[in-house]
Amino acid sequence: MQLLAFDVWGDYAHFKKRYATTSPLTHTIPSKSTVMGLIAAILGYNRNEYQSKFKEHESKIAIQILNPINKTRIALNLINTKSEYLISYPMMNYFKQHTILNFEFIKDPRYRIYFFIRNKEIHDQLKELLISHKTIYTPYLGLTELICNFCYVDEYSFNEIRPQEFQYINSIVPIKKSKSGTLIKKIEPEEDKKYSIESIPSYISSNRETEEYVEVIIEESGKLIKVIPEFYWELNDGTKIIPI
């Protein structure tokens, strides 16, 4: 089996935490649905189309952090553009219709995306676009204002391995899914590393409803994570990843 690897990066990223409404907070990494949306933008699929192209059991992603995570807050001035009264009397109601919110952003994010899909036609089409650095729609990191760049890394063959001993994993590590249960047997934290645990959407239906969450452990500087997983994928260059 083969998968594609490519890097994405930008000045800022914001992957909205759905439960944070008053002050918009960001996840440390993009969710699977966010990454699939980014890949769909490169391929030219619309938001209602790619769900059927990237079916849950036929496509997988893994994410590796390349730049250390650095979060910052920026005050944004938001305007209610849907208000009919604002449209009718724009100058009179400008100050009544705007709100200042402190958004949390990730500064200078860079991730390596590993993408596997059983559909060879989609695999080959994406590979060609990545190599030629072409995209149909504009890719972005969470918000349409946060346009990102990307570059092709390589195509890898891989084997699935079910270990009995500790392994050093290059990607973020899924701990458990809300429907599937536990995905690792044991984790061993190390002193020189900075860990965080987040619950992110794993699968979003065509109705834009989250049907499953995955809890992941992240080493925020991009260092290896020492775990005994249920399984991992070992690439032909020795990289070890776990799909989410």
C-alpha cells in the first residue's frame, strides 16, 4: 500500500474549538475533516461532494507537527454583515453592529500530512497536483482568511505493525475514539517533552454534524512520542505514524 506526504504551512492557523463560543480558541492541530477539506480544495471538490469521495474506511490521514506550537491572541473587529438595518443605514449603525473578540491563533504553523486513499485515481490526481504545486480552490488553515502554502514531500509504501513493545511515533497519537474505544496500550511521558491532550472531531457527516470524536496526545514541539499502540504504520524510510 502507498500513501502521499505533503507539508502545509502559513503565517497563522485557527482550528476552532466548537465548545468555545465567547472567546474563539484553537485546537493545536487540524481535525481529520479540516485536512480532508484542504485536500478537497486542492482537488477541486466542493464541501458537499468530498464527504462521498473520502469515505471513513477508505481514506486515512496522519499529522506530524514540524514547527513548535506557538499560540497567540489577536483582537479582531467583527461586523454583523447579515443585519438588514446595517445595510439600510450603514454609517449610523456601524458602531452598534460590530464586536471586538480576542481570537487565539497558532503562529507560523507547519504540519506534515500523510494521506492514504484506496481510490488510485484520486491518489494519482492529488500526487500530480502536489508535485506541480497546483490547486483548484484556495487552501487555508481553518479560516478562509488564513491562506496556506503547501509542497509535495514524497510517496511512501508502508506496512501495518501491531507491536508488543514501546515505539517512538513521529505523528500525533490517537488515544481513543468515542465509538471505537482505546487505541493505545501504554504511553511513557519523557521529561524533555511538552504534551497536551485534545478531543477533536474524527468524522463529520454530510449534514455537518460531528458523529465521532478522537482524543489525541500531542508533543507540541514535534518530538517523538513513546507509546505502545494497538498498531502503527511504518513507512519505507522508517517513519512511524498512526492514522486518526
